[in-house]
Amino acid sequence: MNDATSLLHADVERALNGLTDKKIDHVFFVACGGSLSVMYPGKFLLDSYSRKLASDCLNADEFVQRDPVILGSTSLVILCSMTGTTKETLRAAQHAKAKGAVTVGLSVDTLSPLAQEVDFPIGFEAPYTTGVPIDARDSNYARLYQLVMGLVKAHDGIDKLAPLVASLNNLQPAIDRAHATFEPLFTQYAGQLHGESVIYTLASGASYGAAYSFSICVLMEMLWINSQAVHAGEFFHGPFEVLDRDRAFVLLMGLDRTRPQQERAKVFLERFGSPEKIMVLDAAKLDLDGIDDEFKGNLVPLIFFDTLWKFAYKMANLRNHVMLEGRRYMKKISY
Amino acid sequence: MNDATSLLHADVERALNGLTDKKIDHVFFVACGGSLSVMYPGKFLLDSYSRKLASDCLNADEFVQRDPVILGSTSLVILCSMTGTTKETLRAAQHAKAKGAVTVGLSVDTLSPLAQEVDFPIGFEAPYTTGVPIDARDSNYARLYQLVMGLVKAHDGIDKLAPLVASLNNLQPAIDRAHATFEPLFTQYAGQLHGESVIYTLASGASYGAAYSFSICVLMEMLWINSQAVHAGEFFHGPFEVLDRDRAFVLLMGLDRTRPQQERAKVFLERFGSPEKIMVLDAAKLDLDGIDDEFKGNLVPLIFFDTLWKFAYKMANLRNHVMLEGRRYMKKISY
């Protein structure tokens, strides 16, 4: 799908080309639920490189109703909805356009309502709900990262597209290896945690979105297990008091600059929790061959996101709960 | 404490005066736990009025380790720690200064380590942990709101200080009336919810911070009840699947522009939950005499924050749990 002159996906390239004559100083990352979870590492990446572009991550209805007055003709609003039909996200696209902002919309179908609503649609592929294997280079994360680093190149003059794209191209094999690495851990902890009524996730920095999506879209939505994605820094300012020998946690230890917060949480969890209730996914144990050191911290959350599905299916089997069919409300009733 | 020429608290006035000759284009709201929860409505207020100032809310360790490259000499970093001794917040102040940013620090003691670290210390009063009655006009919320609207006046030319300060001066009587209004509700629901192992809070917009602090600092930290502050818009994208007739929720319905999200959540909660498990605090039922219509949405979260303590004490009594002494780790061990 790449044209001959660009490293980037054609849709991303088209969006970036369309932005070259516009003055942009603020990026809004806007979506709902699982799609919003992807925006957090997108903002983390932008925060890491851009001195020119401020940004916000907002739920789509919050974005519309909050209606930040800074939103205007120098804003870029990046939206994402897997199906491109999420009504809150469509309203957000309309709101952004009414305010004069430029809009980019990611969805799997480039003829989706979202794609038709925005200035620049970007397609991606989603394996998680169809079961069809795709390459992670075609995921929403990968497209968003290309877009963000394209903005950084245009606005900050920092060109890291070659190592980013090379890293994304080498991501799927790293994910496949990670599945093998984490398999024994997932089997062990699915056995130990499947009966829990509450499981917290813990992360920070680039990995916080992966913890958030696992908490709200998998544990709560699909397995009906109570949860919260606790920020690893915030853990020490209230949430840690629920920790005892019986409490279950899944800690994501990534490789970005915020890892010290996760390491601090690990020490505390091991001191006051039980090893059989604390599952630690440590990216330092993964073979990340082919991923540039500079982007390991940014790409590890995709590995967490992808591999944790296997853990979820193991948990579902042991709970006699049919994943995706185990919903009471979503896509079953109107609300 | 006000000087003769200003509506504003002297510390806030001093900070604003000290900023007049500096170019500021980005505000970082930085704190931990309960103090971070106050920053969310601060950002909501800034988002509502400023076209000039972008902003971020970050946990203090996340701020230091993420180290957004946009942080620099045109940044204002607003920090808050009740005691002024929170080590993560002190590190954040040092980090901000090292990057050339201007720093403002809120703490109850204007000789605290935080106060001494920052360029502009601002004192406030905190009743919640000492039990000494104060006036809400002297709270961290009130000082922060004065500071934010002072920045809006300086940067956007919008002067709303008179109605803001008048509203803050009339807030304590409104809180006192709200205690009476909510008293029967709190007595009823403490009886119905004190045995719960999981209680979710739900809010959006200006009220999200109050839900967050109640969830992590009261339910989790002080009552050891599992919780998550679910964003009312995000509720429909995963979290709502944990709702059934047995699940407990506390819904905060404020008066800011995001109330439609809370109304939507209320309809859903009432449709699939049990009335005896769903406590709704509706600010529309309060007597807010003396609070300007324009700021009702911003001041209601202080009423939620303050009154919910009474609910927490009722819950603690019924759980035979001694509030504040009911901590296992915080201020008892080093970590």
C-alpha cells in the first residue's frame, strides 16, 4: 500500500501531505473505550518528540461537551473507531469540523461513516475481533505512530520515520515470539486468577493505554471481572491500600522512560501481595530483535495488548464464559 | 489575606504579578492522588476559557519520567501537595525548574519544602484530615480556580474574577446546605452499601476529579473497598458490562456542560441496576444561592468532594473501620 517515494502507509502519507499548508499547534486525540486506549501511547509519543504540538486525549462525548475553546482552525483532531460507526466519535468529528479543525479518522473500513466524515481517512486492520491474522504493522497503533512521527517531522524537523517504520515492520515476529514467551505465565495465572472477582491492572507511560483497554474492554466488558487500570505512580497515593495477600494484579512493565514507576510498584506488590496473585509481564524478558532501541518503549504496549488476549481467552475458558458473546449490553441493546 | 487592591488571595496575586513579564503558553497541572484530583477541574476550567494556554494534568512521577519535551521556559507548572512534603511532587518541582519553567506550589504550610522549592508558593487550608472547620473559599480548589481565572484574564483578556470570587465566598453556606440536603441519602445508602466489596464512581467534566478522589482516596485508601472512577462517557464502551442488579455505583451529576453524559449514565444505571445499589448525587437538587450561574458547574465538585466525606464516615462506622487510621501502608511504612 506504500507509494514508491514514501516509507509511510498511503493513507497516512495523504493526510500528512494534506496538512503541509495548514498551521497546526494543537492535536486532539479523540475516541471511545478501546480506541481511546490507543490514543494514550499516541500522545506519549508526541510528548516525547514535539516541542511545537500540545495535545489532549479525550473521550469523544467529553470532547464534544467539554468543547475546549482552544479547539479551532489550528487544531488537528485525530479520531479512531474500529468500525467507523461509533456514534459518539462521529459526533466528535462533526464537532471538530464545525470548529474549523482538520480531522483525521482511523477505521478498518475506508468507506465507513467516520471515514466519510473526516478530511483524511486512514484505514487499518483489526485482528482481535475477527480472528483473522493480520500483521501488527497494519494495526491502528502502527498507523497512529506513523502519523504522529510524520507530524513531528513536519513541525519539529525531527525525522525518525525510517527507524520507526522498520521497527513496525519487525513488530509482528516480536509479538509472535512474545506469545511463546508469555504462554507458560498465562497458563499458570489463568489457573490462579480465573476465579477472582476483582483484578487490577497497573502501568504507566506508553503502557498505560494497554492496561486501560485490558481493564475496561477485556476484564470488565468481556469477562465481567471488576477492575481498574491503576496508574503506577498514583498507586502509592491511595489505591495501594486495597493490596493484601488475596488481591490480584496484572503489572505491565514496559521499556519506556516511566519504567521506574513500574519497578517501584513491583517491589511493593511483592512485599505485601502474594506471588500467585501478581502476574508481571516484563518486556525486558522479550526478544525484540529488529525493533530500534529508540522505539522499544513505544512498541512494547502493542505486544502487551496483543498477547493479553491469549490470557483473556484462557481465563474465559476456565470461567465457562464465551468471549465476545459474553456481553449483556454492547451491540445487543440500544442505549 | 487579600490586599486592598485585589479580589484575589495575596499568594495568588503575587504569583500572577510575578508572571506578568513572562511568556507562558503551556500549563502543567502536577500532583499525586487527592491533590491530582483537584487539578482535573482546574484543567476543565482552563479548557473552558483559554484559547492561549494548552495544558496537561499529570501525576508527579509521570511528569518527571515522561519528561514532555514541550516543557520549558514558556511553561507554567502548578503543583499541589497538602503537606508540601510529597516527595514525588518535590521532585517534579525540581524537574520543572531545571527545565526553565515557572513553578507555583500549593500547600497548607507556606514554609513547607514544596513552598520553598517553587517560585511562587500559595497557601490553602484543608479541613478534611484535621477536622478543623474551614471556609471553602480557602481550599486548594478555590486558590487554584483564582489562579486559573487570573491566567485567563492575563492571557485571554477575559476577566471573570469578580463573579468567581463572589461565588467562592458564597460556597461554604452552599456546602453547609448541601450537607443537610444529602444527609438522608447518605444515611440510607450507607446502610445499603456498607457491606459492598466493590463500589464504582461515575462522573465526567468538572466532576471527574471528585469521583476520582472519592474512589482512590476514600473507598480504596480509607475503606479498603475496591473501586474505579469510571468516566461517564467511557462507561458505555466496556465498563457498563459489569452492571447488574447487585452492583453498586455512586453517580455524580454536576451542572457543567458534560451533564448529558451523566444523565445518559443515570438512565442506563436505572434500567439495569437496582435502585438500592445506585446512589445519585444530583446537584440540580441543591440550593446554590450566591453562586454565579456561570461557575455553578465548576463549584459543584467542591460540594461533592466535601459532602461525600460524611458518607464515608457513615460507611466507616457501619464497617467498624476507623477512618484515617484504617491505612495499612500510607504514612505507616516507608516505600
